[in-house]
Amino acid sequence: MKGRIKDKIEELEKYLDELSRIKPITFDENDLKTKAACERYLEKIIEAVVDLAFLIIKDEGLELPEDDNAAFEILSKAKIIDDILAKKLRDAKGMRNILAHQYGQVDDKIVFNATKEIETDVNEFIEQLWKIAKK
């Protein structure tokens, strides 16, 4: 696997590690500092996932996506990631947009649940990428 891709994976793993250290075990509406930190790490993780998707697309010589969400579809069509994971990552990108652009009121419970799901989904993404690297 090329250097930039490997570096981006290491960056992602660092963000995941940081998120796992700060995220609460249970939901607490009053812990604003932790909430803000978790939201920021969610944003950074999802941005890094999108960057990584584009790096893989370029490295594999695949068609360039029209937007970030299309990147996951292209990876899915190329059998680099599965369809279920592509959908989860598109949904995560939507969550990131809500957090980054503050569209309306953010439901803290949804964000709390997203912090738990993102770790699983991103680790699966990395695992699927390593499989193609070994080919």
C-alpha cells in the first residue's frame, strides 16, 4: 500500500483511539465538554475516511466521483468495500455534514450512538482496504 494511503490509515487509527478514550460509556446530556470533543473527533474521522476513499480511487485508477457520497459507491462497485459498508459510510458523511454545518438542532443521543458505530464501521473499512492491498 502506498505511503499516503498508509499515512491516512494511521491518522484514522489515531483519531479512533482518541475518540475511544474520551467517549462516555453512557449518555450524559450535561457533559458539554465531552460532547463537543466527541463531535469534533467524529468530524475528523469521517473527513479522513472520505480522503482515504479518494486516495484509493486515485490509486486504483477508478472513475472520479462527482461528490463524496459517490466515492463510496465507486469503491463498492469496484468490490473494494461491500455495499452495506458503503451505505454506512455515506450515512456517516451525512452525520458529519450535520455536525460541521450545524443544520438545525443536533440530537445528542444520535451523536452519542454514532460515536459507538463509527469505530466499528471505520475499522471494517480499514480491514477491507488491507485485503485489497494484499492482492
